[in-house]
Amino acid sequence: MVVSDAGPARLELSELRFTPSAPRFRAEGLLGWLSLVLNGALRIDGVAVRRTMSGRVSLSFPDRVAHDGRRHPILRPLDAHARAALETAVIAALETEFQQIA
């Protein structure tokens, strides 16, 4: 279990499962997919783990595409602080996996 302080919220991450993407996608920055349980109550699937052009690992959260092409997030961090805390906790928990596919 990974615990992170996200300001007023406390993030407890467990059951992290990382599935690496195919090498051709990794070359374009998609490292793989993540599944996790948040605060022992909510399973989150389909989180993309990406490496940005600057080399930073970031998370992309699932969304749906409306008939007119607009994207609507299914879930997302409430603010930049929560996003940073979540990304830091995930990266720390999965550091070994990321090193193996880098």
C-alpha cells in the first residue's frame, strides 16, 4: 500500500497493477496501463502511464468521447496538487517496472 498526502485528502493506493505497452507505443511515450484501488473503496482502471517529451512520467485518466468528438473525463484529480501527489505515489510504487521498460 502506498500512502500520499494530497493536501486535505489522503491517498491510499493499493493493488497497483502495471501492464507495459508494446515497444512501438513505448517509443511514442506510452509506457503502459495502470489499475489501482484508491482508499480501499474505488478501483480505477485504464489509466495511461506516459513519458512526456521532457522525460517526466505522467498519468492520463480515462475519458469518453461524445458523438461530436468532445472528450469528457470519467474521473480526474481535483487539482494540480492532487495530480502531483498521485503521480508521485504511483511512480514511487512502480519505479522498478518503469526502469525495466525504459
